[in-house]
Amino acid sequence: MQDLVQVFKALADPVRLDLLRRIAAVPQMPCTDLVDESHVSASTVSYHVKVLRTAGLVDVRKEGRNFFYTYRPATAHHLAAALDELGAAASR
């Protein structure tokens, strides 16, 4: 249950939701591209990606001095299943 709470908290911020949408749209998102596309500072991107990573929504890979982000759909599938379960329980 605590895992789901972290995911909901991560998705509750509009900046994080936008960053996640951008990361999920491509196989791999370089940090520099994410900063350029999102029009927020590198430190802001770093903070929000850390929250997304902690929630299990994003993986981060470091190559030299560059960071690359990838979306983890399994976490979203888990969240969707939990919501479906909640909906099924409510309709009983």
C-alpha cells in the first residue's frame, strides 16, 4: 500500500507529471533534452526525477557525465490494477 501512496504523491505534481509524460514518450530521454523541452532548470528536473525514481516510475542510467531516463511501465500497470480492484470493490 505504501508503494501506491508514493506513486500517487509523485503523480500529484504537475511538473512531475509533465516530465513523466515526456520521458514515457521516447525509449530513453537524455537529461539535457528533458531540461530543454520542459523549460525548467536542471536542478528542478533532477529533484522531480528523483521523486519519480523513488516511486518506481523512472529508471536513471549514468553514462559519463550524462544521465538518461527511461519510463518503467510496470509501476503504472500496478497502479492501474490497484485502481481496477478498488473500482470492483466499490461496485459490489
